[in-house]
Amino acid sequence: DRAAEILEEYIKLLGRKANSFPIIDDLEFDYANALIGCKEPNWKKAADALGKVEGRGKFGQMEEVVAQRATCLHKVKDYANSLNSANNFLNRFKTHSLAGDCRFLRGENLYLLNRGDEAATAYTEFIKAHKAHSNVFAARMRIAQVHHHAKRWAPALASAGPLLAQKPEGRLFAQLSFVVGDCFFRQEKWQNSLQPLED
């Protein structure tokens, strides 16, 4: 927390002259990371600092800048701008090690913008490209949710059923048994619906 305060004070002291200093990108990048690392991260200020670094376009770690900015914007629920930033990252740095995170984030932004079918496509692309990523289960759950919400019972079940068998844990999966049971119920497969709905 103290590092963020010190960097913020120094950047303010530099004022408008800061843009003429070659080190300004390093300072603002470090400042953004300090803000992200605080006990209570300040995602908005971090996004603003990263936006300045990105805007100048000269920083050697631009991949991290764009990816982190997409995450910061997502954290402040600015899903449209986070989506733009994730798309920007994927257009420019699609083979970077952070591409998996940005592909998943792209799906999340689309999902939270109520663009379900686009989100399902984004999650599917993410899963195909990053089979071992830690968010694959979450992407599969989101695909199931998109289809369930659209009342496409068979595709929802095709995603949710195998996922339920793997018993994922976490808040995101709290409704997984219901989704599976409800899909069976809506297809009038009464016996199959009982166990998941009882869970």
C-alpha cells in the first residue's frame, strides 16, 4: 500500500513534465501494479495508469499493460471497455502466455454484457486453444448457462452433464446440479432429473 502512495506522490510531483521523462512508463506501470497488489486493490486508478502507458505506446512490456488493463476494467464492471481491451490484446499478442487469460476474459465480458451466443463461441474458442487452463471448468459452466438461459436443453446438458461428473467446486458451480436436473426435466426425462435436482 505504501509503494502505491509513494509512486502516486512522485508522479504528481512530476506533473505535466512527466510525459517527457523516459522513465514515466516504468513508474506508472509499477504504480498500477502497486495499486493492484494493495490489500484493497484500486482497480480504477490502476486501469487509468495502464491506459496512460498504453496510450504512449512505447513501453517494452505492452502485452502485460494491455492484459492487466483489461482485467482492471473488468474488475470495475466496465465490461464493454474490458472487452475492447481483451480484443486489442488478442489482435496484437495472440501467442503470448497471457492469451488464455484474455480469451477467457473476453468470454466473461460478453457473458456479462448479455451477449450469450457470442460468449459461448468465445468460451468454446478458449477451451480449444487452452485445454489445460485453470478456467476451463468455468468456461464449460458458462456455456451451459448460456444454453440453459436460451432454453436449449440438449446443448446445455451436453456441457453441464460431463462437468457435473467431474464435481467442480466453487461458487460458480453452485447451480450446476440444478442446470443438469432442469435440462433433463424440460426434456421430460423424469428419472434422470431426480438425482441432480435432489443434490
